[in-house]
Amino acid sequence: MEFGIYSFGDMYRDPSTGAAMNVGKRLRQAVEQIVLADQAGLTFFGVGERHVPEFAISSPTTVLAAAASLTTQIRLTSAVTVLSAEDPVRVYQQFATLDQLSGGRAEIIAGRGSFTEAFALFGAPLADYDELFDEKLSMLLAVDANEEVSWSGKYHAPLDHARVLPRAQGTADRPGHLPIWVGTGGNQRSSIRIGALGLPIVYGIIGGDTASFAPLVQLYRQAGASRGHDAASLKVGISATGLILDDGQQAKRELYPHFMSVINQRFGERSDADQHAFYDQAAAPAGALFVGSPNEVVDKILRVHDTFGNLRIGMQLDFGGIDPALTNRSIELLATEVIPKVNAALA
């Protein structure tokens, strides 16, 4: 199994004091946390993109590039690149540049985007949500496959033997190519499509029972196998919110106001009783939140492993703008207590 962190640079006001955060300070904190995760030995750090005031990061490659020269081992990935609102050629160039800067540590998680502000901002037709993503993903894969590209499509000007530079350094098993994952939610069509392409998949789990994603993973693996893709290439990842502290009850208390403040803003206010019931379900052993003591999080990871098998787990440990000191402690505990115990249990 592989473990990492992801962040959007959350800048929500403190739910208790109403205090706002500074953009520059928040960006520097993100880079510092990438460095900490690298020093702790985590596999990857993902940086997401949003284009609204509650988030500091709109340009993941800029933040990742800032961290590239300060780190040595950790893989640097988007989480996600809203490909539907991007130029695939430019996306490839940006990440190939990052890959060269970092010595072959760049990755892309491409996605449609759970939020739609990027479509209006960059002039992408929201009405063509699925078709737009499918075409741009195909183009990104074509650019990654060959330095010289000929291409025609509905949403991009034709390319005629165009050279796309620089090229990625790549990994030991695929030199010259970028690892490209695809992020998705609970969508059957996406699972089948991504499996048929033989691409690694990442499921964003926001709520509910983690086991509810098992049928989607099965569809993904079946679609990949039916197209002749090697099982080793059909990698599965999940992204979920978490907080790991020495005292599990403290972790749950600390995360609660930040988590519910964001949920209420996105989905509407709930009564106090409903908020606590929703949160308790999400924090329960079968729920989507990886929150608690190291041992509680170990148990949840092993439960997820029993359902999905080997996978890559990414945790957002700064959800809602939680205290960076708590995020940093979570990173340390993930590396020093959670991962060793998981590995020992699975050995």
C-alpha cells in the first residue's frame, strides 16, 4: 500500500472565532507540509485546485514546483487537475517541467472537477461536461505517448506533427512518460471508462460507507481485464478527509467544527442533532473519515484493505483550515505509527 497527503490550501474562516487566513502564509504552510511529508517518508503529496476565496491554491504546479527543490523522495501530484477547463498540451508541458525539476517525481490526477467554477472562468462549456473531459483526456494521453503529435478534435485546434516539449523524465518502469491517474466520485460510467483505458483510478470519498465504493472498484477492474490490461496497471486509490492525534477523542473534537462548517456551507445548514449524527456516522469504523488515534486509523485502513485490496490512500489532513500544528502532528503520526502498524498487519 502507498500513503500520502493532499491539500487544497483550505482558507475557511475559523468556525469558532471567525478569523480569516492570509493567502501567502497559507501557501507557505502548504510547501512546508510537503517538506515535512517528504522527511517523514510518505509516498506522495497531492495539491488540488479551486478558484474561490475559501482556497489558496488555484495553480497546483506552482506550489509543487516550489516544493520540488526542497524535497528529495516524495512524489508530487495534482489532486486533481480540472482537465475539462485546461489545455492538455499545456498541462503536459507544466508537469513535464515539474518532472524534470524534481528528478522524475511528478504525477497528474486528471478529473472533471467536483466543482464547476473553473468552467465559467476559463470558458469551458459546462453543458459538454462528459464529452469535453473524454476528448481532453484522450489528447493528454496522446501527448504523453509521443513527442510529435498529430491531433484533431472538437475542443482543440488541430495539431500537425507538433513537437510537445519538454518531455517528462518518467519513472523507472515507464521512462519518458508521466504517471497519469484519473480522479472520480461515485460514477459507474467513469469507473468503466477508466478501467477500459487501463489507467489508475482515484475515488474521492466524501461521505457514506467506504464499502459502498466496492462495486465501482469491481466494475473498474472488470472493464480493465476485459480490455486485456494487466492487473498490475489497474491501480486503485482513495482520497478522504482525516485527522490523526495521540488522543483519538481530541482528533474527533478538533475536526468536528471545521468539517461540519464546510459541509453546512456546501449542502445547507443542519440542526445540531443532525450535525452530530452525520459526523458520528462519518467518523465510525465504516465511515469515510480517517479520524482518531493512530490505532483507530490503522483499524480503518485495514478494513478498507479488506474491501479493496492493495491501494493508495491519500488523506486531507488540513480540512476546513484546521490548525497547521494539528496537521503537522497528523503527518508525523501517519508516518511513524500508522503506516508501520499497517505494514506489520499485512506482512
